Amino acid sequence: MKLLYPTTLRLDPALISGFPTVTLHAYDAKAPTLPADLLDAEILVTWANSPANLSFAAKNLHQLRWIQSLAAGPNDVLAAGFDTSRVQVTTGSGLHDRTVAEHTLGLLLNAARRFYEMRDYQLRGQWPGHLGGPQPDREPGTFRTLRDARVLIWGFGNIAKCLTPHLTGLGATVRGVARSPGVRGGIEVFSEDSLPRLLPETDALVMILPGDASTRHALNAERLRLLPKHAWVVNVGRGSSVDEDALFDALEKGEIGGAALDVFEQEPLPEGNKLYGAKNLILSPHAAGGRPQGAEELIVDNLRRFLAQQDLRNKL
């Protein structure tokens, strides 16, 4: 049984070996085709594959039975045309929790402490005196610190659970929104029908929603209007969850305090896109994840389950 693993990240084959019936084969995930001697593979590990590579695999790996994507949301795999009625697809959920949480914390601190504005002044050769010296402490109607800030995380899953202790450790009050309400890790999580009440009470809205039809433009003009004028929006989920035109209008009109986006509806964001010049917008080039951590452990765990014909982790 052949398992193909990509060369688009550094995997240690020694940590995956040890299964007598499985042979490991590296492949170029950016190449438009796969070598002929690998077309009988039954297991495919994917990460940052080119669309052409995945399309070729979908059409030519006729014995394929399982795809282990290392992405949290394997939209590329699902769009490639694999027959999911016979091919199991598992995700890399959990591999990006720490990196995305760290990046999100950085974006929130950037927004609150105005590092982006300091940099703008520096590039103009000007001293941003209004950002230094004595400052009001936690002035109502502002987002200048995480201490006592009201942070709402929309899409309260594994990444949110990893992020929350960092936020509460700096003094923030955290609430969550998810499809199912409850208490998770000591944090109260509400259903989406509570958003009209929660958004007006939010200083920073962190969005970690998946990209599917149910979340498209979840943050629209109507919901943006519910946020306080000082509130910031941080999106590290999927770009399609935010109506970018509505967000741009809200920024230009000063209806919200600002936004920090790591994901966009079209990536790379086209040159000349109006978001590049939007007021109080921090632009991050889908940099929050991109570093799967613990990939070998997940592959080995699921490989054991696959060979034993047990349920796989993170199965779609």
C-alpha cells in the first residue's frame, strides 16, 4: 500500500514509518502530474498542492481510498473533483491552532496599541506624538488595550480555545459564538441568533469561521452597523465570511474603529484593490497559519485507524 506525502513541507518519514504493509513515497505537490509508478497509491497526504496537481490526482489515482489534508479547511481538495463517496477526506484541524492563535493575538495588539499607525508615521519621517506620552487609561468608547476589552470570537472551535487563555491572561473578557451554545473551557458560547445583542457590546470581533455557503458574507452591512464605532474586526477564518464591500464602506465612513484581515475573498488580493488603501485596515497576506504543527502524529494516528478500519480523526 503506497502513501504519498508532499515535499511542500518538512515531514520526517521516520516518524511515519513502521507499518509493514505501507510504503512511503515523496511527491512534488506543485507539479502538474504525478509519476506513473505512484498512480496506484491508496493514501494521499496533501499540503499546498497546486490545483493542477490535485486535479490530476483526482482523475488518475483510481485506487485512492483516503486523503489526509494538512489544511484546517481542505477547500482545495474538495474542489479538485475527488469522488468522496469512495475516498475518505480528513482535515488538519488542530495542526494550526497555536500559529493562528498567536497571529490573531498579534493583530489584536497591533490594533489596540496602534503599531500600524506608528509605522505609517515612521515611513513619512514624522513623530507620532499623539500616540506617546500620557494616555487615557481604558477610556470608554475606545479600543486601546486588551485589559477589560470585550472580545467576541465568532467561530468558537479549537483555535478559539487556544487563543482565549492569552486574551484572558491580558485581562480581556471573552465570549464566543458558535452553531451550538454552551460553556467551553469556562467561556460562555452563544448561538448566532444572539448576535444582535452581542455585537453592540463588543470592542473586538474575532472571526474564525469556515468557508462554506452557510457563512458567506456572515458579517454583512446589517451586522457591521450593530458594532460600536470604536470596535475592530479581525478575520483569520475565511475571506468569504466578510462582505468586503460593506466592510470598506464602514471603514471609510468611520462606522467601526478598524479591521485586521488575514484572509480575503480573492487571494492574492489583486493589485489596486480598494482594501489596500482603506482607512484603519491592517492587511495580512494569509499568514496566520501555513505551518502545520504535529502533522506526523496526526498522519500516524489516522494511519493506524485506517489500517484497523476504524473511524478516522477529523473526517469530513
